[in-house]
Amino acid sequence: MRIAVVGCGALGSYYGAMLSRAGRDVTFVLRSDFETVRDHGVRVQSPAGDFHAHPRCAASPADVGPVDLVLIALKTTANRAFAELLPPLTGPGTALLTLQNGLGNEEALAALFPVGQVMGGLCFVSINRVEPGVIRHIDNGRIVLGEFRRWPVTRTHAIAAMFREAGIPCDVSADIIGTHWQKLVWNIPFNGLGVAGTAGIGAVRSGTVDPERLPDPVLSAAALLRDPEWRALLRELMAETIAVANALGHKIDPGYADSELERTQAMGAYKASTLIDFERGRPMELESIFFFPQSEARRAKVPTPRLDALCSVLRELATLQSRGA
């Protein structure tokens, strides 16, 4: 199986390096880190053991040609590049597996390619890119994948087995969109409040930002859990997310929120990806993680006052960020 990785940040580099270490034919499609990874490979720092991988590298999809599997790990803010990046890698038998955050990514692929080629996946992993070609794996790493708008087929299980053989826990879901909602139970509150903490607790409750009174964004997972007021907001957002998922037919037990809060305790001062993007002045994945779920809540006619206020704050903070405020 020939595999191309598109989007070689923390996520794509980690999973691509794991597959490469296991002997798979993996090519990283790179832009900014091309020369570093081509010359020095990828170094992964992990509590499970550090390792060094040397995948193939290409500066352009045209230099790779059609492959059997494309792993898409781009930030969702780059989805507009699908039409440029993916066709050179895609033949009639190519599987396109998005490992991106949030909702709407499978739909974006299905607008360009036959639905039967589209797969969805999500990653339960704590991971950061600390410098070009260097990835720090903090915890977990499980992938859940499935077919888009159809039941799992032979290739679904074959790809899952390939990940497992590379040391990556992998499960198959018959409802991959429901599994996305399950991950949003964590992503919406921890990614969202990590950034919205910049505006303060009052702003997050009211949905209104005062640009003259912005404290420092210091809300790691540990900081959110320590403070009773932020912890209460975490729970409220989790409850709203679960309610929307259930209304749409994706069943999540309300007790799942408790297990996610307990799991997060072990992550310490981990900063969610949206907070890191915000601190570094990069575009945030607001559409897929927050705005698309908000529109789905409205479609399901489920009231989400906490999510609505959070979306308003994030939209205002993104505008201030773009203006250099």
C-alpha cells in the first residue's frame, strides 16, 4: 500500500512516522519543513519510547502521483486547498481518509470525489510539534475511522489493521459522524475556553468581548479544571454538545462528560491546538469545531446558550487577532 500524508504538522508527522517505522511506503507531502524532514527525517519524543523515522518526502503532490491511501491531516482552515492538493494523489481506487478536527470535512471531500472514496477518522491524542521535524507525543494515540455515509467494508478493516500493526490503537466505527460528536464533547469546551479565557469568564457567559480588558490567555487544560467557574462552564458545554448529538441520532451517554474530565486530569498543563494557534497568531479551526456544530444544533432545534456565547466570543477574538489587536 502506497500512502501519502498531506498536512505534516504534529498529527500527520506522528502517524506518518509510526507507519514509516513499521516499514510502510509513506511519502510526506511538505512545504515549509520539506528540506528539514528530507535531510533529517522525523524525530518523535514519546513516553512510549523516542524514535527516528525517515519517510519519503515530496514538495508537490504531482511528484508523488496516485497512491492507495491519502491521510489528510491538514488544519481545517486549509480545506479550500483540497481541490489543488488531492487530485494528483488520487486514482479510482484511492481511499481518502481525513483525520481532521470537527465536522464538515468528509462533506468537503465528497463534494470533490465519489463518496465511496471518502473515509472519516479522528484521533484521540495529545501531541505537539515543537520544531520542524520534531514531534512531542504526550499521551494516547488511538484512531477511530469509518466510511462516510456507508457501513464499514473490507478496506475499512484492512486500514485499521495496518494502523494496529504499526503500534497505533485503531477501532472501526459504523457511525463516524457520531464519533466526531463524541470527540467534540472534549474539543468544544477545552479548545474553546482555552482561547476565550483571553476575554475572561464574564465575556464567555455574556458572549460580548471588551477589547480594552483582555487578560492573558493562560487557560491550559489544567487551569480550566482547577477553577470552579471554568470547570462549571466545561460541564455546561459538554452537556449541550451531548444533547445536540443525541437529538441528531448519535447516542452519547451523559456520563461520558465525567469520564472525559477525569481523563483530562492526567494531561496536566496541556494546551489544546486552538489555543496554540491563537497564541501564535495563526488562523483557528473555528468553522469545523464550533460554527458547524452550532449550525447543527439549530437544525436539531436544541438550545445551546453556552455554545452560542462561546462562538460569539471566538468570532470577536479572531477578528481582533486579524487586526493585530
